[in-house]
Amino acid sequence: MMAGVPAKDPKYLKEIERSRRDLRALISTKNCAPIMLRLAWHDAGTYDSKTKIGGPNGSIRHDHELRHSANSEEVKTRHPQITYADLYQLAGVVAVEVTGGPTIDFVPGRKDSEVSPEEGRLPDANQGAKHLRDIFYRMGLSDKDIVALSGGHTLGRAHPERSGFEGAWTKDPLKFDNSYFKELLESDSDPDLLKLPTDKALVEDPKFLRYVELYAKDEDTFFRDYAASHKKLSELGFIWP
Ligand code: HEM
């Protein structure tokens, strides 16, 4: 069952702007940009373009751990009329913006789903290029999207108790920049920095490597491509009202 959203209603749009301001304050004061971005990605990344099931529909709210650690409830309580689906995607956009990343266009109007997607739709960090393609192509995304969006790992870190992996990908995990790609190409990069098998796959696969090299060299191009891919991710299966 889907809850309808009055996306063009001026009152709803005004509430979106208020939520955006609240999210900016929350994310900056609590330093929770990384987990907010991950929340948005995990909600959207379940999409299956064949069956049109999954996508940014708020169903990640059933994942209590991720939702709680992102502090997103605070904002939902203050703006109850905003759908979870819009709130999570807005949080992802704001997380990138307040940490110095590109501005990502945000269009509201996502509907919430009451149904949780089946497990196993998100990528497994222990696998390689073929698996990444299987998962992202299922969403209808491209090689370029895979590499650009992996740049989201410029923010945050892995936690042994959550994923079994440990450490940050970059030296400043609260700054959104192209350092993720620079570190991937650095042969003697800091051994404390994290490289998941799926991160390494981006350097091992020649088609992915082209984008890694481009983004490491040219941050403006990375920001432009990232903003476009992030917008696509945030709108998977979204039929505009
Ligand atoms: C964290 C895997 C793509 C954003 C993580 C973690 C893993 C992982 C294992 C560590 C979780 C933990 O221990 O807390 C993957 C894999 C991907 C992928 C296999 C396939 C390409 C993405 C994308 C984005 C993203 C597309 C966003 C655009 C993040 C962020 C964190 C994170 C921001 C840090 C969270 C924190 O600091 O709590 N990812 N991820 N990831 N991921 Fe990804």
C-alpha cells in the first residue's frame, strides 16, 4: 500500500524547505553526514528496474539500527507530513552539500511503501566487478554511475560491529571531495585507510578504471557526474506526480 503525497501542494513544498533547514543544522551539529548518506543509498539501492519493486520508498525505516544512528526520527517528528521516502533522500542530498560536495537537485513527491524489500538486494563488499554490475544494472544504472556513486565513500567509515570491516576510506571522512579516487590510485597509500574488495574492483576493471582516473584528476568532473548519478539513484522508480 502506498501513501499519497501532495507533492505540488505549496504547503508540502514549504515543509520540505523547513525540513531541509533542520537537516542542515542536525547534520552539521551531530556530524552524521556519512550515516545519512548511507541511509539514503540503502533506501534507494533496493530498486529492481524489471519488476519496478523497491527504490527510494522509505522502507529502510524498518531497519532500526541505521535509522536510529542517523538521528532522522528527530526531523520526522518535527515534520510528520513529509514522507519517509522524501525525508531520507533529502537527508542524502543535504549530507553531500554540507560536507562540501556538489549541489544535487531534489524533487519531492516520493511515496512510502509499507513493504520491506527482500534481503540481499544491496551489494556485497566481498565481491568484485561482475557483482557490482549485476546489482547496479538491476537498478538500471551504468558503469559511470557505479564509479561516481562509489565516490560516496569519501564520507564515513566502516565499523567492525556492523560490517566486519574497519576504517575510513580517506583522511578526512567528513569532507566530500575526490580523495577517495586519489587514495584508490595511490600505490603506497596509508595502510590504515580502507579499501573494500568492491573498491579495489574499480581499479582492477579497465572500464571502471577510466572513470577512477578521470575523477582523481578532475574534481569538477567528479562533482558534476556524482550529482547526476545521485539524482538518478534518488529517483529510481519515481513517477512524478
Ligand atoms: C559504508 C559497502 C556503495 C555510502 C559502507 C560500509 C560498507 C559499504 C561495507 C561499512 C558499513 C559499516 O561498517 O558501518 C558498500 C558497497 C558498495 C557501496 C559494497 C557498492 C558499490 C555506496 C554508495 C554510497 C555509499 C553508492 C553512497 C552514494 C556509504 C557511506 C558509508 C558507507 C557514506 C559510511 C557510513 C558511516 O560512516 O557510518 N559501505 N557501499 N556506499 N557507504 Fe557504502
